[in-house]
Amino acid sequence: MEKNQYIVALEIGSSKIVGAIAEKTSAGYLSVKHLQEEKHLNSVRYGIVQNVENIKTSINHILKTLEGMVDGRITQVYLGVSGRSLHSMVSEVNRSVDNTKPITKDLIDLIIHEASSSPIKNHDTVDIVPRAYYVDKVNTLNPAGQFGSSIKIKVNLIVAKPALKLNLNRLMTFGVSAKGFIVTPLAVAEQILSESDRELGCMLVDMGAETTTVSIYKNKALIFLNTLPLGGRNLTRDVMNGMNVLEETAENVKKNINNPLDPSNVSNVVIEGVNAREAANYISARTGEIIANINQQLADAGVTSNDIQSIVLIGGGAHLGGLQQKMEETIKIKVRMGQNPLSINILNSSINRMEYIEVFALLAQAAEMIEDRETCVELNKYEDGPVFEGGNVNIKEPRQTEVTEEPKKPAREKKKPGWMKGLADRFARIMSEDEEEDDQ
């Protein structure tokens, strides 16, 4: 087995699919320089795969391209899980325990499993995140090793509609298996939020094309996660429908307005046949609705803006001009843009972009999960041979041929007499005839 491990992750969004390969050394150093993406429309709606065959074709092309970049064969991938139905539900279990014996990790794991064992109507549990532990009603960060007569564990169940994970499984039917499923917003939070973010209170907002996922952390724990069916494409479609233009035109107009969230200060210019100020009015109105829905998540989580110290904004839709300032004004919480994970070294400057933060987080999270002797890529192996200056040369083995006797040369034909010998013979015959006449 190769000394270094190779990790492959796929993030399937509503507007594009991104695949990437990271290399992990034996010392734990993680780097990435190979990434491939394919854009698509209408095959994934609100983060849920609708057209399995179309997406399967795109994934296969992405993986084949990545294989060529590393000269190997991809056998397994980690898949990101996200989408409209993804959200958290609180579950808790109380149990009396023997106060003469310490609480063990096995007991804690058993109780957490019990908290997630009850079926949830029309939903599957895709992950379990411990939220709080109590020993004799006193909150504690780690109950293992403590003594008490009762223990309560509160967890967040991350649930989604069955179709979300079912269709992800249906995609992997061409010889590459799903090594694991990772909830994308949890991986991003784990990789880009600091300890102080999670302790003091932080809202992570991932605004994609058709969904916006809100994750809220407090006291070092996830307390709420929800996915809104609103994103950057809603703004584009409002311009498309309101101005009666194609979606591609509407998208270009949206991107070329410096701050569409302040329509009164937008120049009254025409971009691809569309009045910029009129387009800004549509964009501003819909963005206001999205921000209002994000703000509502605080109340749904049972916290206020005073409990949250910062908002971290990521996702393709997060790059809308003026969005950061508008959110700060509306929600009254400091907003900053998220940065790529510090745990991964991005070696290729062309892919070192914020739009790939989700797949980078998946790679970093998978690197912590993968076993020491496992890998997602089998590198091609070559026999040792001579090395020639100027590059590698494929040396072909000499063709084996059957050994046979050398055929005998055909006998040489006698040469026909030359003209001088012919003339001599003719002269001899004439002289002989003359002699015979003299004898008669």
C-alpha cells in the first residue's frame, strides 16, 4: 500500500457538482491540488437529486478526470449530505445509574444510541450530535469518569427526507462506492469556526443556489440547524421573470451590479438590455425576504441576537454585493466571510477560491475519519526500468519467436553459355562438315 493516503470527496449542489482529491501524509499533513467541477441546472432541486442518471454521468466524468490527474483509479468517495429537508431535532434520555461506579464511555454511547432509536415519521436520521450532558442535573462537558445517581444526555438528531440519502446511494453504481456520508454544514462548521465562535455564540449561514442552511452554535455545541428553500437563484429568477429575459442574462446582470441591495444608488444604466436599477429593486426585495428568514432562525432556536456574537457567511450566494452589510444592519450581529479550512493546504492557486469551501471542509473532515491504512485511490504501478533523458520511455519486451532451422538455399542454376562460346561451337561444326565432305 502507498505510504500516503488519498481522500476523495464530492459535494453535490443545486447548481454544480465539485469533486476533489486530497493527499494525507503519514505525519497527518493534508494537501489538495486536484479539483474538478461540472455545472448543471434542474437535475438537483433544493439540494435533492432529481435526475439520477444525469448527475451520475457528471460524477463519472469528474472522477475520470481526477483519475487522470493522479494517474490512478478511484475506488471510494466521501459524499456530502445537504438539502432542503435537512434539519435538527432535539432528543434527550434520562437514566438512573449506580452512584458507586463511574460513568463509562460505553454507557454514554449506549444512551446516545437510545436517544436516536425512535423512528421519526417521513425522515431518516443521518447524524447524531451530542448537545449537552447532565450528571445529577448539573451540566458538564464530559460525564465519563464522574459519579452520580442520574445522567441526562441531550442530542441533536440531524434528519432529512429519505429521498435525500437514497438518491445519493443510487448515484454510486459504476464501480465506485460511497466510503461515507458527511453532513456538509457540520463539516464546514467543524473546520472553519473557531473554539471561541462555538462557545460565545455563532451563526453559520451557507447561502447556495436554491437553499440557505443556518447552523447555530452556543456553549461549544450545535443547538440548531435548518435549511431554507431560498438562495441566490431566487434573485436571478425574479429578475428573469420581472424583466422578461433569459436566466443566463439575469444572472449576468445580478453579478454586474456593484450593490444591488441599495437600488436608489444604482446607476440607471442598461446591462445586456436590462435596466440595472429596475433589476436591483427585484434583487433587493427578495434578499430582504431571505435575511428576514435567516433572522427568524434565532427565535426558532430559542436564542436572541444578544446570545450570538458573530455570523459567518459562506456559499455562492454569499458573494452578492452589499449582502454582508445588509445582514449586519438587519440582524444587528457582526458578519464576516468564512475562510477556507486552515487544516488543509491548497497547493493549486487556481482552485484556492471561497466557492469551494464546502468540498475542502469535506476533505478535511474525511481525513480525520479515514483509517490509517485506507485510501480512496489505487495508484497505477509500473515496473522498474531504464530511465532515458528527456522523459519516460515505454520499453516493449522483445517479441518471442519460435526458433526453426534456417532454410537451405536453392541450388544455383547453371548460367547459359555466353555468345563467344556459342560462336566457337558453331565454327567447330562448320569445320567438321568440311572435313566430312573432303573424305567423300
